[in-house]
Amino acid sequence: MKTLSRLHEKLSNGEFAVTGECGPPRGSSKEVIQKKIKLLNGFVDAVNVTDNQTAIVRMSSIAASAHLVAQGLEPVMQMVVRDRNRIAIQSDILGAYSLGIKNILCLSGDHQKFGSQPDAMNVFDIDSINLVRTVKDMRDKGKDMSGFDLDVAPRMFIGAAANPFADPFEYRVIRLAKKIDAGADFIQTQCIYNMDRFREWIRQAADEGLADKVYILGGVTPLKSAGMARYMNNKVAGMDIPEEIIKRMDGIDKKNQADEGIKICLETIQELKEMDGVHGVHIMAIEWEEAVGLIVEQAGLK
Amino acid sequence: MITASQKPINEIAELVEPYKKVLILGCGTCVKTCFAGGEDEVAVLASVLRLKFKKMARSIEIEELTIERQCENEFIQEASSGVDRNDAILSLACGAGVQAMAKRFAKKVVLPGVNTSFIGIQESPGIFTEECSGCGNCGLATFGGICPVTRCSKKLLNGPCGGSQKGLCEIDPDTPCAWHLIIERLTTLGQLDNLKTYIPPKNWNTSLSGGPRKLIREDHII
Amino acid sequence: MKIHNKPKLTLFHCLNSFKETASMFDGCEVKTVKMACSSMTKDVHLLRAFESGADAVLVLVCREKACRYAEGSIRAEKRVNYVKTILDDIGMDGKRLNIFNTSSKDSGSINDIIKKTLLELEIIGPNPALNHFN
Ligand code: SF4
Ligand code: SF4
């Protein structure tokens, strides 16, 4: 099978892939994106472009992804089902592919309750697994959801998210299997800090025979400070930062905490590289894109 | 039942302000059970409005009445003389009751006194929870009797999102994650396999998305 | 505008919480309403007391543990708090309505409560719903 994107190619060659993340600006500035592109270009295989993350209005992920394409950086366009019904979703997928966007990550999306506009009506017409299946049918059958034959099918490399740290834990692998069955080619996980739990999840996935059916990219986020660690653990949905990590950050002088965060991140990446069933790493350096080059170089991923 | 809660008193006062004679009309079914519009609430509201208008040195005549159901013509009939005597009706029924009154008394102003909320139950004394959104195509059999369309904040049909932690929904520490409950219950019932099959996009045509709905029972049409 | 000379109080009480003693009501006009149990404190009765002219309404109930019906006084307190918010909403001042745990044997503290209420009324003034129409 011909590969669908550079990310796909890298993964199918059995190489350890690296993806980064770029949050579009809260405005129409092309320059902000270009700055982020410069910081990431050359260090990662592809970059996730978030879709109104945490339900805060930002430049659309399609438009921002198109800017990446224009600069030769491959985007993974994130798409949430919170804001669009199936008609808009399919239309956006067709449009995105026409703009050269070849990877998509299918998500439910954070609830708007904590976003900048909690008064909004949400959509949730289809769920994230339905979205995966929709993109797959558009790609492989060349049909939209109504069964209509598309003139050109969007041939996208399809991703989905997994959170091994959410509950109920026993169900997490069933859900992974469902995403794979629906058509997910790759999985990006929630940030890993609790390695024991991640290892257990990968083991269960392997037991279910899922390890060879999908590429798994482990998520990492370098912690900037002990305060950030505590905040994420308490406030960010589905985040699990063990007490040891928070203590470790606490034990470091404030001005060196960022370095320690990067060190923890590098240790995690090292473990991921050696773990069977893990095919790459997804580095989410939230508003800290400068850190990505450093991490990639020091982890020997370049 | 349909749940509702009374509108803020000052909003109600503004609604009735232009009228001299107002009938506060309660409904003895759903809204009574959720303490929004039964005879007790009618009495309290009448008293509060009288106090409020007296304080404003405005006179208003308030009549109180509660009928069994405002959503059925048979019962609405009982209100007709009260309706005739007054300039406006402040209905404490759900939105359906208010509209049924408006339909029946075409020339009378009918005002809503409650905010109608949802189809739910009284989970424990004084606490009401939403259980069904009337989607028109019930899938409770698959989900162990717990509705993800209504009780999952994202209407997910294929399992919990990544925000579910310790049995709680990501939106609020007071909201249980519907999917956690579904999984627990299906585990108890030995039906966890229900969740392994892919559930295709829901047909919303039977819900409000398909436009206002109508139910027709041919055998009852005379 | 007519303001009654002596402040008017309405006093709801349960069987164990109150017993009138001499000079208890000096300086005010009091209407007492006996309830079989504090749990019978109903919002509409409190409001109607204001409609019929009370400047302040007092609810005296027995101490929670002493209540003959479990939870009766807790319920009463919730009702009272609810009506206080309504009074605030319509600009009548919720401070006109208060609930106290008392015992019929302790007339001293009941006296104090009444005195405090009269002092409070000097600050917040008479029932504002009656100034115009009584
Ligand atoms: S599936 Fe539809 S009909 Fe059934 S409980 Fe849920 S919303 Fe109501
Ligand atoms: S946490 Fe549970 S109930 Fe809340 S949105 Fe996610 S799956 Fe639905």
C-alpha cells in the first residue's frame, strides 16, 4: 500500500516517529503560526494542529494546517465533534484534503463548559469513533456518509486519541479496540507521567492482539514548573501525574525546574523508545515550542 | 416527570406588571412534584407578588387556582371561569401546559411563571436529575438502562471519553460519568459485550432535530 | 403614609419552645401562632404574616435534638432561609424574619430575642409593604 503521508511512511518503515503540537493563535495572525513552524520544522515528522482546544476560540485547525503545508511542515489536523455536525465535518474533511492536509486526528473535544464561551450550544452529532469510521469510509470506499460517490476521495492517515489514565481502566483497551476497528491507523495518547499504568495498558493492548494493528505514539509534555504539574493534575481532565513526579519537581530550585521537567520528559521518551508496541512519541510542549528542538536532539531522535 | 423551577420573582413581577387582574394557575402533576407550580407554590407566589406590589404602591388583584393538569383540555375546562375574570394568566405549568392554555384561550394573555427544564426523576429528596431527552428512538436496552444521549455530557455512544475519572464526568465533580455507570451496570448484568460492537451515528431525525414532532394514533382519532 | 405606633411582631412557635411571661411584649404588639411542631413552619404562613401587617416575624423552635419530630427544626430553618431570600429579592429585607432555637423554660433568652428584634426594626424600619395601603 502506498503511504498516505510522510508520518505514515516513517511509521511504516518501522522508524520511531516524532510529532509535535501547535496551538493556533487567538486571532488571525499568520506570523504567530510561522514563528511556531520555525521552531518545530526539522525536528518533528508532523505537527498536530489543535481544534479550538479547551473550547477556546482560535484560528481554525484547517486554516492553520494549511499554513503548515505551505511551509513544508506536515500537519496532523485535529478535528473535534463538539462544534460541527456531520455535514460540516465531512465538508471540512474534503476541503482540508484539497489543501494538502493528509493526517487527521479524530477527537470528541473538551466540553465547552470550561472554554471561553460556555453559553454555546454544542453539537456532538456523531462521536469520535463515528468520525474515525466516517473518514475511513470516505477514504477507502470513496463515499460520504450518505453513500454518495466522491469525485476525489480524501486519502487521509487516520488517528485517534487514547487516554490510558482515564477510568474505568478495564474499559480503556476495549475502547482502543473499537477505535482500531473503526479505522484508526495511529493512536496518540494522553501525556504519560504514570509509567506503570501506561505499561499495563500497553500490555493489555498487546494481549488483545492490538499492538500490530495500530501505531501508538506515546504522549509527553515537559513540565515547566512544580506549579504547572500540580495544576495539570488537579485541573486538566483525564490527567494523571503521580505524587513522586510532583515531589521531584518541588525538590528543585525554582529556576531549574524547567530543566528538570525536560529531564523527566527525556527519561519518559527513553522508556517509550525501548517499549514494545510503542512506535513513536507525541511531544506536546504547550506554549513552549522552543523546548521541542532541545528534547528531540537530546533524546537522539533526530 | 417534566421538571421546572420558578422564574426569579422580579422577572415574574415584570411579566404581570401591565395587568390589573391576574390568575396564577398551578398544575397539579409534574410541576407540583418538583415544587415549582403546585398549589403550595401558587399560594406563596401570590403572597409574594401582593407584598411586592403593595411595596411599590401598585394595586393588583390576584386570583389563585390549581388544576390537575394544564396539558389536557378536559382539566383546562375547570379554569375557564377564572380565566374569564382575569386580564392575564400566569401559568406555573411546564411549557406544554402554558401553550395548551394559550391554544385554548386564544384571546387571553398567558405568561410563563416557571422555566421548564427536563424529563427527569427525583433522585433523592429535593434533588432532580435529567434522565431522558426524548430522542424518539430509545437505545436503553443496549446501555443497561442508562441513557448516554442524555446523561453523557458529549452524547457519546461508543464509550467514555478521556475525561472520565473516578466515576465522574469531566464537566463537573458533581456529575457522575454516565459511561462509568453504564459499564458498571453492564458488568453486573454480564452484558459488557454490548459495548464491543460499533454503534453507528445516531439517526437524529426522530429527535427535535427533525423538526417539531407529532404523534399520531389513528385508532384514537374520531 | 401611615406607620403604626408600636412595632408589630408575629411569633410562630412550637409546643416546647415558648411560654409567654409578664412584660415580655412591652413596647410592641405581638400575635402568637402555635404550631404542633416546628416542621409545620410553612413559607406561605410566614409571608401572609407580613401581608397582614407584621413588621417582623419570629419563628421559635425547640433545639434540634429536643425536637419531638426528628428534623422538624432543620426543615423549619430551611423554610425560613428560603423566605428570607424571597424577602431580599423583593426589597423587603430578609432581616425581618428570623428563626431561633428556644425553650419554654428559658424566658430570659426569648426576652432578649424580642429586644434585639425591636432594635433591628429601628434600623430597617417598618414593613415597607404596608406604608401605603394600610
Ligand atoms: S435513548 Fe432516547 S428515548 Fe431512550 S432514554 Fe435516551 S433520550 Fe430518552
Ligand atoms: S466524562 Fe463520561 S459523561 Fe462526561 S463526557 Fe466523558 S464519557 Fe461523557
